[in-house]
Amino acid sequence: MEKLYYERPYVKQFEAEVTGCIPDKDGKYLVRLNRTAFYPEGGGQPADTGTLGDARVLDVRERGEGIVHITDRPLTENSLVTGILDWERRFSHMQNHSGEHLFSGVVHKCYGFDNVGFHMGKDEVTVDFNGILTLEQAEEVEAEVNELIWQNIPVLETYPSKEELDALNYRSKKELSGQVRIIEFPGADVCACCGTHVMTAGEIGILKVTGLMRYKGGVRISLLCGREAFLDYRRKLKAVQGISVLLSAKPDSVLETVTKLKEDGAKKDGDVSRLTRELLEYKTAQYPVSSDSLLVFEEHLLPAQLRQFATMLYEAKKGSIVLVCSGEDGLFQYAAGSSDMDMREFSRQLNAKLNGRGGGNALLAQGTFQTSFQEIQKVFQEEIQRRI
């Protein structure tokens, strides 16, 4: 098969003969051609998509019998067909793949780390290195890569002989056999590669690091190039502009404003927590000490506050079994507590009779009831009487 994606990587449309077409088990079709511009998935780069005649090309794979195009409908064997690539997708892959080579090459040159993993996903490109980079170091690499892009250095493709290859210092993640294809960015990177690339670095446009995390003893870098970097910037700029309007702050001061809001919010949360505890302590004190059961309804309590109130009540011996509910007919949050009875079994019985869900430990259980408060009162008293 003639591989046009190597010979003419910028071809968007081509003519080919269908040399085979068989159905697969998923209701799709496996089509073989005498020549193709569709790149098959491999080396971290996704497959091209597009059309072959009226058929949509959903995926492309390289198998033992050659390159197989997975389509949504059959094509007639020995017929001529026009192939059209989804060029926006392909060119994005070329920009991101070439950008990754430059980034990995500069990391290797500056720090000696190897690229041990590469994935070109829908939303980002990830590159795994077998050494630790800080975010500051990654940004320095990013700056050097972009200088090389703006210098528009060439991207060279060669197929060296075995002797030439043995003498060549190049990057590769695995042992290679047969004819090896080398992609070189002069002065920046030399790497064995089977993917598609731009012809000059300037076509990458820009490379932007979007994330860094520790991964398997090294780091995983997330990055975007070209059109994808531009679209990512547009999305994030809109988000920052929207936040700046909501905060009445300049876009450049959004971080400072949000940091201050977070600090103010934490202080307010602390004040609310303290005042809530004082309120619940006051309410707890209003109930007499009793060995009877106690059912309490309080409006607008959050689950954590329900737990807190129920614990205060049973620890202060305001009831042998305490059930605190908050909500409205149809849906109630609850917390049940006792130091005399196992709340796990008690809550299971209540849940079964009150269309409830939840659980807990021996001292405290919580969950929800989907019923009316009158029904909760009735079932609670019945369950207490059953246990006396």
C-alpha cells in the first residue's frame, strides 16, 4: 500500500482503488485500499477520520494485512473511490505532534530526561518523563520551544541506512528493527517517529504547557499547540473575563480578589460554625433530662448540623433515643443517636418503614426519609414501644 501521509503529508483529498471490504462483528466494515492518506493510529497519535466516497471513515488501524479503514458502510471491491480527510483534525495532530517532539527534545537536551509516554487526547497532549521537572523548569522549556517555533526551523525527515543509524544520536522509546524513519528539528531534537509532522516549526504556531503532575517517579506534562492552544486560550480568557465582571475586578487581579474572598469566606464559615454550635447548645439546654425517647424537628439544618444536634442531645441525656429531623413533607434529613441502643439496627427499621436510606455506627445514624412528618412520628413511637 502506498502511504501518502508520508509521501505527501499535506494531501487532503486523493483517489484510490478499493482492494478489499469485509464486514466486522460490530456492524462496520473493514476497507483496504491500494493507497491512502489516512494515518492509522500509532505512536501516541490518533487515527485520521474523514470520508471514502459516501462512507464515513471512523477509525484507521495498521494490521498484519496492512492498513484497514473502518467505515460505517461497505464499498465495492475494485471500485475507485475519493478519500477526503478531516483536515482540521489532521493538521491539529501534526501541530501537536511536532510541538511534543520539540518539547521532549529540549527537555532531553537540558535535563537528560527521556520521554517514556506520549498520548494525544481529545482535550490535551500528555508527555511522561522519567525525571522530575518543576513548573518553573517546564516553563523555561516552553519558552525555548516557542523561540524555536518563531525562528521557523525546518522539520527534516530521513531514512538512514543501518550504518548511518548506528552512528546517529537519536531518541527512541523502544528497540527498532527494519527501516527507521527519523524526524529532526535541527539543533533541538532527533527522534525515531512514525507520525505525521509539519514541514517547518512555524506552522506549530505556539506551544503552551497547561499542567504538570508527579507520575510514576517522574512527571506528566500536559500541553497544547497551534489551533488547540488558541482555542484553549479563548475559553480560559472568556472565563477570566466573566469572573472579573462578577467580582468587579480587573482580569489581572482576579487571583488576588478570589484569594481574599476565600480567606473572608473561611473566616465567615468559622463564625457561622461557632454561632451554630452556640445556638444548638442553647436549644439542647431547653430540653429536660429524660430517659424517654425524643423526636425533634428543626428547620433548615444541614446534615452535619443534624448530626451535631443529635449528638449533643443524647450525650446530655435529653433522651434515651434521639431522632432529629429537618426538611418538609416528602423529604426529610434525619440523624438518630443513642448511648443505650445500637443505632445501626434502629435506623434500618426506620428506613424500611419510612422509605428511607442511610446508615451509620452504633452511636449515630443518619439519612433521609421520603414521607410525611406525621408518619415519622407514628413509626418512631411504634418502634420505641416495640423495643420497650
